[in-house]
Amino acid sequence: MKLKKITVTGGAGYIGSLATRALLDRGYEVQVIDNLSRGHQWAVDKRAAFSKCDLLDRALLSKSLKSFQPEAVIHFAALIQVNESVNQPELYLRNNFEGSRNLLECMKENSISKIVFSSTAAVYGTPESIPIEEGEPLAPVNPYGESKAKTEQLLQHYCQNHQFAGTAFRYFNVAGAHPDGTLGEAHEPETHLIPKILEAARRGEPVKVFGNNYPTPDGTCVRDYVHVMDLVDAHLLALEHQISRKFEAFNLGSERGFSVLEVIRATEKVVGQKIAIEMNERRAGDPPVLIAQSTKATRILGWVRKYPDLSTMIEHALQWHRSCFKTRA
Ligand code: UFG
């Protein structure tokens, strides 16, 4: 049976807003729940029902779900900065874990039992073997990863004890924007590598590189970049996939690693200009290498990436970056 009504938490954020658009384009009815603490009202698709609600406000959350009566929830809402989580661990555990616990309780109260949850590569910490498979132990090294690992474990209990169907997607480094250049990443403050490089290029300033003494070929951290539209596709597949009363975790990455310096070089090619570098100390909580094994998502969900090239991700991010500065200038 095809689902019709989906609630998206965090639908005012980067990935959530693009997922909302994709769902609406496919004919789903969508409710967005977002507290707008980090997301933006302008990013909420006008075609969606919007509830300004914090996941920590249990009464309002339950009321919002009750009024819309979705058949499934895609849960993106979360704080996502590793560095901030190291400085404010309680904030991350409260917002990400307690918020998710409220959501699961409210779903149960309203007889909604299907959920797709945004998890992260940060649940693996500093993994023993690369590429990382889903069976690797969860051993986060920062409170952000810990808040997501704890939520996955709770979700697993809900699947076992309350007949929930739960999919956890462990995102690697999400990049890019809608290919038409009209929607993308707008974090405040922005901390992610590709938008930081684009900003440095636009301003003609050097980009800060956090650490060049990691045990990697060029000394800078290696990450696995995945296009945001491919990530969104995986969520649609998970909704349509008939996993019932079961928990499954999937990595979403591209199975290729790029160092910080390689990403800077690739961006130079896309923007057609040289970008200066300023070497800085390591950033707290950064594991040296994160590369996903993503074959499980392909095997079980039929996930196929449309935009596997780093240069395409950078091109789409650049289009969005330019359109932002045109409208806001
Ligand atoms: N980096 C720089 N300079 C910058 C920004 C980042 O050198 O100005 C470096 C970081 O130190 C890191 C790499 O670029 O080594 C990537 O950093 P990002 O901030 O872009 O991404 P992270 O790898 O820290 O984190 C992202 C998500 C997390 C997720 C993680 C999993 O934001 O939610 O990927 O791989 F957990």
C-alpha cells in the first residue's frame, strides 16, 4: 500500500527542505514540523502544512501529529555541529536524544509506527576498518555522534517492543544543492567544508584547514561526500520499501574518500580560481578518515546515486551559493 501522508521534522533545514520538496513533487501530502531554531521559514515549502513546534514540547508535538495523522515520519530535526556538541554536550543530548524520544512516544500515542531517521557516520567514532560497514560497533567520539547513536538504540527498542518499522540512515558528508540552484545549504554559522571554501573563494580570502598532521596521505582529514539529492532519494525508497516491524541501519556515502586539500583543489577547478589556504590547529572531535561501504542500501533499497562526482556536488553548491548572494545582496 502506497503511503500518502508524511510528517517531516526539520523540514526547514538543508536536507529536510529538499526532502519535503521531493515528497510533494511525488504527490505526497506533507507536514513540516520545525522549531526554526536553525532552519529557515523561507525554506519551508509553501505546499506543506507547517507546524512551528519544538520536539521538546511534547504536548504540542502530539497535538501536531494528531491533527495531521501521517502514516510515517521522516525525522531530520537535530543540532548537527560536532564542535558545538563538544562544547555543549548537554544541549546535544537534550535536543537530539530527548527530542527524538518525545517524537517516538508521540508517534506511539498516535498509532504512527513507520519512521526514517537521520543518523550519521559520527556514530562510528574512529572506526577500526575502512570502508566502514554497518556492522561496525557504534563508538562515537563526540556528543553529536553519541546523541544519534543513543537515538538509534532507542529506535531499535521501539521496533522490537512496539512493532515500529524504523530505518536509520547514517549520512556521511552531505554536499551539493538542488540541481536547479534554488534550494540548498544555509547553516548559520556555516561550518561545512564545501560552503566554507566557496565563501573563501567569493571573498578572495584563504580557507582555513583544520589540521595537516593526521595519519592520511596528505595529512588532512579524509571524508566521503554524497550528493544531497541522492540522499533524499534514499529516504523516498525507504518509505516505499515494505520493511515492517523491523529496524535497519544503512550507510549513505559514495565509497570514495577525498582529503580536505583534494576538496579545495576540486573547488578551484569548478570556480576557476586559485584559493589560498591557512593552516590551523585540528578541530576537536574530527576523526581522520570516514569512508562508507554503501552497498547495503543499493542491495536492499535499490539505491543508485545519480550524482556520484564530487565536482557535480561542488557545481550545484556553487550555483546555490551564487543565487543566495544575488538575492541577499
Ligand atoms: N574543515 C576544514 N575547514 C573548514 C571546515 C571543515 O578544514 O573550514 C575540515 C574539517 O576539519 C573536516 C572536514 O573538513 O576534517 C569536513 O568537515 P565538515 O565540517 O564539512 O564535515 P564533518 O566531517 O565534520 O561532519 C559532517 C557532518 C556531520 C557528520 C559527519 C560524518 O556535518 O554531521 O560529516 O562524516 F557526522
